[in-house]
Amino acid sequence: MTVALLWLAAGAWLLAAVLGTGARKRILLRGSAGVSAIGGLASIAGGVSLALSGHGSALTGSSDNVIGYLGLRATPLAATFIVLLGLITLAIGCYIPRYHAPGAGTAVYLCVYNIAVLASLGILLASNITTFLVAWESMTLSTGLIVLRYHRKEGVAKATYLYLSLGEVGFIFIIAAFMILATQCHSLNLATIALRVGSVSLLWRSIAFVLAVLGFGFKAGLVPLHIWLPAAHPVAPADGSAFLSGLVINLGVYGIMLFGYELLGNGPAWWGVLVLAIGSLTAAIGILYALMERDFKRFLAYSSIENIGIIVIAIGASLTFRSSGLTNLGAFLLIVSLYHVLNHGIAKALLFLEAGVIEHGAGTRNLDRLGGLIHRMPVSAIVTLVATLGLAALPPLNGFVSEWLLFQGLFQGFRIHSHLVGVLITLSAATLGLTGGMAILAFARSFGIAFLGMPRSPEAARASEQGQPLVGPGILASVCVALALGAPAVLVALNRIARSAIGVDIRSILLLGNLTIIPAHTNFSAFSPTYLAAFLVGVSIVPIAIYRLARPLGRASRVPVWDGGIVDFKARMQYTATTFANPVRVTFDRLYRPDVRVERTSDDPAGSSGPVHYNITVLPIFENYIYRPIMRVLRKVAKAVQPIQSGDVNLYLLYILIVLILALLVYAL
């Protein structure tokens, strides 16, 4: 059944790509979106079936042939990502007809989008290196075209170039990692490599692991390989950004998991510590830069970097515990990482879709020009609040569950015999605590500035959600609630995935009864998200009931509130997004190195003759100190080798011959 469902999903997305080429007509636009959504449903069902079964299935035969062979298999490790792919494509399929207008550009976009979806499924189902690499490159190129959708807009070409160039650099590292395993194990088949990797020396396995973390880290957005995210998201369509942030960056996480759990076997502790350190840095930097952004989509891009960091922290801790012999905790933290992949992917896709709704309804994504949208766009406010609470890790939503479980796993670092490794895990937990606190501040800022208070611009005052695509975000909001209330059932399914990856079943030390979760040790802590949700709902009902029952018994008296002496409160007197985050900017001034410029319309220091404008620009530290020096070197190298580009075809054929001879020599050695 799993195989049939996955083939149905692939066929639906292929058909949706074909129908998308005719999206100059509205009927074909809706047809393409509808078929793509059906593919999403099939993917959800196939992924759930795969996770519950706990064992893989072959979709095609196996072979080590390099050319002309499509190798596909369904493994439990990919099940979570297959479900996530289905949920996001289902929501986007419901979103597309109201977001995109029929036309030639939309036709190309829908075709490319569905090809990207199909390539993503190919990555998750690849059974050999060739299939994986072809699917990965197809996904990279097609998603690059998604970013290029509005190619005439300023910054689009630059963002696309940055995304594709960094993607290709990462692809080189991925190829190198796979080639090491292929040559050492004498096979291109992933299952065969996993069986033979025990005979490969630790040095070669370690090199392959580091190369894989670097290569997949470019796509995942790990710091300092992350700079394409805040550049690409603001210029991509809302549904394209939802796909990029909800799924594509998580494919980078899948690649790290594929090497860490399936292909390389159990490694030394420093593998996990390395991943743990990168994840901690990524999470902290991501949320700190998110707090400085006024563009809603750039804010969400940096938030995605933060959450990928959280997922990678869980993976790093899992690998560390497993290498230290604490296999149960290793399995537990793998479950947590997969759970947060689902939580973040769904909630972030929802918010990017809502960013498109806000931009269409209010005409801007600039937080400083929004405000009061809760009155003009009430459904969007509720849906956005669900995802906001989830990503801020506040109870009882799904993000709180996964981050609480991650804390409980990290707090057990004392069980590791190496004191140094235990201290490093504790420092990672402290970094996660800082990140969590900043995330609450960041999402309180984004939701409060956009939806509460008074409109800060005429566009916000005229905002409307009439005719906006609300079904897709609504589906994802419902899933967020379901993941929170049904967390025990989700964790049982994820336990089967962890059992296939690590080889231990922790069901008995994961759940106490049916609804209470324990972090792999019965004597440590316990928590029930279902009971907590019921308690919070019950507590919130009490004051409402008291108000309703007591209201008829008393007299109502209306009096003016104290307003601090302000005669006429205006929208421009409210906090802006910049002002809200100013304490953080001051605290981390050495990191941000802000450029603050004051613009006055007069020389009056009090500004009584006109307004005073403060412009704050945060220094792009990674671009300035890492990428620009590299680009200067590359330009010099390019200028030095420019003479070989003569235009002579015969000379180019000679170059090809030389490369082939060198390749044969390398192979012979």
C-alpha cells in the first residue's frame, strides 16, 4: 500500500506539472493546483503508512549501474519528510488558485514548482547515489527558478544567483562525500554502502561526515552558510517561500541524518559535538538577526535559520549520546529532532503563506507600516497566532512540546562519562534557553506590531482578507493543533522510525500510560501535552464564565482611562518593530555593529520644526568578513584564467580530452 500511495503522489505531481503549462487559463490553473493537492494527500498517507510499518519498501529494483538506472526505495527515516512534503503541497495546492493569476508566468511557475516537488520526493526515495544526486540537482535548479518567479523586480536576480551559486558549492561537497563512500565500499547502492561501511577506516568515514555536514548545511541554512535565505525569501512568491522554508531546507537536515544514522554507522563523539556546536551557533545567530528585521518575510527567513539550528542541536546531541553508549537517549533525541522537523516545517510554511495574505490584503510586509490587522483580517490573525505560539514554543502548541523534550534530553548530559562532553551539552542547553527567550520576544514583536494596536499606514487601515487564500493556512493551523494534542501518538510513530535507524525500541520509556511523555528515563521528568492543553482551556473558561454569570448582577460604569496626559493618541506614537527590539540591539551591539543615521528636516535639535527619522542598518557581518574576501579571490582567479576562454572549439575539445585523461588516471590510482 505504501508503494502504491507514493507512486500515486509522484504521478499526481507529474500530471500537475503538465497541467501547469496551460495555466494561462484559470481552469487549468485550478486543475494543476487540485491535482498537486491530491498528490499531497497521497504523500501524507504513504508517509504515515511507512512510519507505522517501521520497515522499508523497494519501489524499483536495485543495481550498481551508474547510467540509465532509476533506483527508488522507501525507508522509515524518510517517512517524516514525506509526510511534511504532503502537508505542505496540500496547503499550497489550496492556496495557489487565489494567490496566482492566470498567465504565461504562472504557467511556467506551476510547472517548475511541481517538478521541484517531484524532485524532492526523488531525494527522499533514492536508493542509489546517482538517483540521489540527479534528484538533488533537479530540486536545486527548479527551486532556483521558483525564486526567480518575479524576475523583473529589484534584487530577484541577485538572490537567485546567490541561492544557486551556494547550492552548487554545497553540491560539490555532497558529491565528494558520496564518492568517498562509493569508492571505499565499491558500490553506488545506499543499502550496500550501509552494510559495508564497517570495513571503511574511521578517517575516511570522518572526512565523508564533515563533507556531508558542509554540503547539506548550505541547503539547510547552517551558519555561516545561511546567507541565501534572507536574500531569497523576500523576493520569492509566498507559496514558493513556504515550500523553501517548510521543506527544502529540511531536505538538508535529511541529508545530515542520512549520513549520520544510515550510511556511516556509529561514529566518535566529536561528530555529535561538532554538529551540536554548529546547531547552537545557528540557533542563536538566527534569532538575534530575526529580531532586527522589519520585513516580515526576512524575519521569517532568519527564524527558519534559528529553528534549523534547534533541529541540528537535537541531531548532534543524539549522535553524541549514541557514540557514548547511551543508545536510548540517542534514539529519544532523534525522535525529538524529527518531531521538530514537522513542527517547524508546518508552522513556518503557514506563516509564509500568511505573509502573502498580509501583503495582498494590506499592500505591504513592512511591520512598521502594519498594525490593527486583527480587526480587518480576523481569520488571518487567529491562524497566524496559532503558528506564532508554536514557533515561540509556548504551551500548549506543538513547538512547546518538541522544545521541552529537547531540553529534557540535553539536561541528561550528566549521564555521559566524559565531563568535557557533558559540559558542552550543558552549554548547548544554555544557548537553547537564550534562543527560546529571544524567540518569545521576536514573535511577540512580529504578531503584536502587525495585528494589534492602531494601523500605522493608510494601506493597513484599508486591509481586507476578502477573497484571500485562507484554506491552505487553515489546514496547516489545524495540523499544528493536532500535533500538540496528539503528541503521544506522533511520538509512538516516530519511535518506530528511530528503531529502524538506531536499533532500539524506547516505547516503554517514552510514554507513561498513553498520554504522558517521559524523556527516555522514568526517574527524570514527565509531561502530558494533552492534559496541559485541557487544563489551559479549562482555566481560560473560568474567568469567562464568571464574567457571563456575574454581569447581570452588577451595574456597568464607564469612565475614561488614565492616558498619561496625552490628549489625542495617534498611531505614530505606538512602538515600532525597531523600537520594540532596541534593548536587544543595545545588549548585542558588538555583534550587530549598527549604523544609526538621524535625518532631520531642520537644524532644531528638538525637532519641533519637522519630523526626525532614525535609520538603523545592521552590519552584514558574515557577508563582509567571510564571503566578500572569498569573492575577491575568485575574481582574481577568474581574471587569471580568462585567456583560456579563446572561443576556439578545437581548443575546447582538447580541454575535454585532458580532463578525461586525468579522470582515468585518478580512477586507476
